[in-house]
Amino acid sequence: MQYIRNHWRGNQSLFWSFWINLVVLRIAILFVERFTHPPFTEKTSVAIAMTVAYFTIFQGVVYPWQVLGVIRACDRYLSQLGTNITVLAAQLGIVLSLLVTVIYVAGAFQSLFANPGAMILNQRLKTPPLLDDHTLTLTEGGTRIHLKGDFNIGVTKELGALLDQHPAVTGIIFSSNGGRITEGRGIARLIEKYGLDSYVFDVCKSACTTAFIAGAARILGAKGKLGFHQMSFKGDLKTPYIDPEEEQKIDLAFYARQKIDAVFLGKVFQTPHSDIWFPGSGELLKSGVVHKVLVE
């Protein structure tokens, strides 16, 4: 504590305050920053807690202590020796340390994303790469909405607006290869909110199945297929703190609440993301995934 107070009050030599307490200590602090995020820290909660603690302690408390101690050491040095060049050099060093710190701080926040521009790109791009467009069409009778295409950004919001405009809608038809699981869950919440039935007459895969399983009554056409596989977060616009296994547990818990058989749940995420599992209509019916299978 005495050492900390001496630096804070500028009682240590300018050489020691600048080179040891500012430069060397700052290098050590910036080096430690890498251990607060992947690949050293994988779990979301731990990584966020460590990042917050790091910035609070080392940038919010320690750095002001370093800088103010050097400034006060400069004042004392100037009052005793009256040499401006050394003091100016130390002050320039403080400015450089501030610039380096800002760069590291920005980099640390950007490290929350696999692609540092992910947040900006997600705000600008309604449809992310590798996903096709989607369409929302009201059927002739006005009681069903046909969602065709991939679950890309904005589809949940569009569906919600359409449901508000057409209160007579009682069901939704899916024709989709999947897409973003966040949108699949968003659509599932809308289906539960409006008490909609869900239908598949051709294909509903990946994130689409999560939305389909939210249906009050789940109907599969004679040629309908539901496809399941493991989640993947390997796209360009992703956050590395997302744990696929934890995310899969979220969906499994939701499926269980929808009264789907436990044996079936054990198979849902067994197939790698590069492949797809299409269970037969009999198994889907028996396990409670669908309530009715239509015949031609």
C-alpha cells in the first residue's frame, strides 16, 4: 500500500514511475487481456465476467493510478530540476500509452465477435450470406400463412406484423431449409402467442423444425419431411461465446415441453450439421412431433 501511495503522490523518481509503473506494468496488463476471451476462455458467462472485471480493475482503476502518478512525478521533477525535455518525453509517453490502451480496448470488445464487423454488418444486411430470401404469403381463404424460404434476419418481425394485420389466421405452412435459430425461436414464440397450427407439406429442416414444433396442432402432409441435425455457428457473422451444446439443450427443453417423446429427443441432435436426419412419418407421429399425417 505504501508503494501504491508513493506512486500516486508522485514521490517516486520520474524514471521509476514512467518506465516501471507505466510502461512495464502497462505491457503486462495488455498482455493479460488475451486470457479473458477465446481460445483461453470458452464459456460465455465466464468470459463476460472476466472481461468486465479486467476493464473495471486494469483500465478503470489501475490505469488512472499509473498516469496520475507519472504526471505528479513530472511536476516534482520539474520543480526540483527545472528540465523540460525529460518531462515532455514522459508526457509524450503518457499520450502514446493512452493511444495503445484505446486500441487494445477496442480490440477486446471486437474480440467478442469472430468477425469484428459482425454487429455493423448484421445491422446493414437484412439477409446474411449463404441464406436465400423468404416469402410470406396469405392463402386464399385468409386463414393460413405460407412461409417459404430461409429463416433470415427479419422474418420473425415480418410474420408478427402480418399476423397483427390478419387476425383470422389460424395456421402457418412451412417450406424451408432452415436458417438462423434465433429466428426459428422467434417464430415459435409467435406461433405460441397466437395459438397457431403448423403444417409441412414438403420440407422443413433445421431451425424450421423448432418453429414447426411450436404449433398447437402439428400436421404433416403425405409428402412432408422434417429434417434434424446438430446446430452450427461457423458462419462469418457469429459470436464465439455461443456454445452449440448449450443452445441445443435450450431447444431440447422446448421440445420436451411440447410433449415429444424422450427417446426421440435423444436422436434430434445426433446427426452432424453436414448431414440431415429425416425420420419417417410413423416415428414422428408416435413420438409426438406431429399430431396428424395426411394421406393422398
